[in-house]
Amino acid sequence: MIKVYGIKNCNKVRDTFKWLKKNDVEYEFIDLKKEPLSEGKLDEFVHKVGLDVLVNRRGMKWRQLGLKDKNLSEDELFDELLEHQVMIKRPVLEKGEAILVGYDEDSFEGFLE
């Protein structure tokens, strides 16, 4: 079964739900506000796709924290992401060992095959 990580009120996550339902794909939703990723799970995601893919540098939280102007090391950026998981680019889809980040219907099709 596919796991979808995100935030319930995120438009991209809602669009993902619609796409999955339209294509009869069963999924489990993990709301990062209610069930934040463990440090180990976040580290697993980072190792699979990289911090650059996982961090949403265009989001409100990124701007609120003023991170654009800070020269953070990868460890510091990881710690910020662990503490402020709303900065994770959404949605994150997990299927077995594979991870897909972001809303892209074409990528969904290939990912789910």
C-alpha cells in the first residue's frame, strides 16, 4: 500500500488524494502535523532523495524562519526540517523502498507501476 505523507489542508496533498481515488489506488495518509516523522524516518527520506528535494524553499515556514539568508550546513538544515516538518515538500509518497516527492501526475503513474 502507498503511504502519503503531508498536511491535510495542503492543496497539493488534496490534489494527490483526488488523483489516487480517481485511479483506484489505496493509500494510507500520514498527517505530519499529527504524526511527525521520527529522526530515523526523516534521515531515511533524506538518504533516498536528498535534502534539496525534500525541503520546500518556497513555503511560508522557510520564509518565516529567515532560512534563505542563513548559510546552514546539511546537519543544521536537517535539524530545522526535523523541528519544522511543514517545510517538507508535499506530498511525499512511499511505496516499499521507493520515495516520490511533490505533486506530478505523470510521475505518479510511473511510480505506481
